[in-house]
Amino acid sequence: GAVVSQHPSWVICKSGTSVKIECRSLDFQATTMFWYRQFPKQSLMLMATSNEGSKATYEQGVEKDKFLINHASLTLSTLTVTSAHPEDSSFYICSASRPGQDGEQFFGPGTRLTVL
Amino acid sequence: AQSVSQHNHHVILSEAASLELGCNYSYGGTVNLFWYVQYPGQHLQLLLKYFSGDPLVKGIKGFEAEFIKSKFSFNLRKPSVQWSDTAEYFCAVNVFRGKLIFGQGTELSVKP
């Protein structure tokens, strides 16, 4: 149990366009979902925390108007990178947590975004 | 601010060698501690976790970690590594509202 999926697994887009990434918890209801960004050979940087039905909480330095997060249901959160630029190219990873699991997060496989 | 520090950036071992990866965190309150592994091309997987109780935690694939509260440490160990243990290892701490703070990661390369 506790499987998290992401779609797409990779995407290439032109500079200036917007890209939506989906994160789904397949076999459990996720009270909270998290979005991370990972640069090559580096650690995960938390971008934002989202709870179903409420606004996401963004980490310091993350532009909320650029990285739009929607958590419409207990099994789906989306991250939209608006007006993407080459510097937004990265590996985006989502995770989800279940109630009462003491903070354990279950991670998706990640989405590789390349902006040309 | 809370932080997690992993002392080794890249560790290279031969098969059957013993492994210890250091992890220290800075937070004075109650913490939940995790070690995650990321195999090449794969997503993060949980190796083990500590919430409370016995400070020596056993995880999957023969890994274990010891929580030493006085040293703010949660070091990962394995008595005998295999080539298949080649991966990136991340220590993480959960302190508030479910947020995980990750260490920088340690790349482990095991030579056959």
C-alpha cells in the first residue's frame, strides 16, 4: 500500500508555456501532499505543502504565482509551472502523507521537466 | 532554523565492507527521523524510521540506525554492503506539520 504516482514522468516544453504535473495517491487518502524540487546530485528542496481544500503553504523563496498548487481532492494534487523558463528545468517530486503516520511521507517517482 | 547535516558527500566501499553514514540534526524538540534511499533512476524509498522507543531501529535490506538524542544523531549502518546498495541515501527529520527536512544526501558507490 501507500503508492504515489506522478504524471507525466517527463516533459519538454518551450520557454513561456505552462506545464501541469499531477500527483496521485493511488491506494490511500492523503491529508497532506508535498512538492519538492531536486537538482542533479543534490537533496530535495521542499517547495510547498498542500492540504486538501485549502491554499498551499509555500516555502521561503518559492514564487507562489509561478508554481501554482491545487489540491482538489484527497487523492490528487497538481503543480503548474507557469511561464516556464530554462532555469525551471528540474526534477519535481511529490509526496503524500496519511493521517496518524507520524510524518512518514510516500514519494512519487518524480517528473523531469526540461524547458527549452 | 532546523537543519540536517550528512557528513559524507560520497562514500566508496568494496563489497562486504561495513558502512556507517553520519546524520546530525539541529532541533531541540521531539523529532521523527527517517532514512530514505534513492537507487539510480528510481524514486525515494523508506529504509527505516524512528518515532519512539528503542533507539536502535532496524530497516529493510539489513540496514539499521541508532538514535542518540544527546548527540542529535541518527547514523545509518550496515555490517556488509553489497554492490546493489549503490544509491543515494538521505537522512530526514520531521519536526513540524509533517514537513520533512532533508540532509544533503550521501552517494554510496560499492565496488564489486
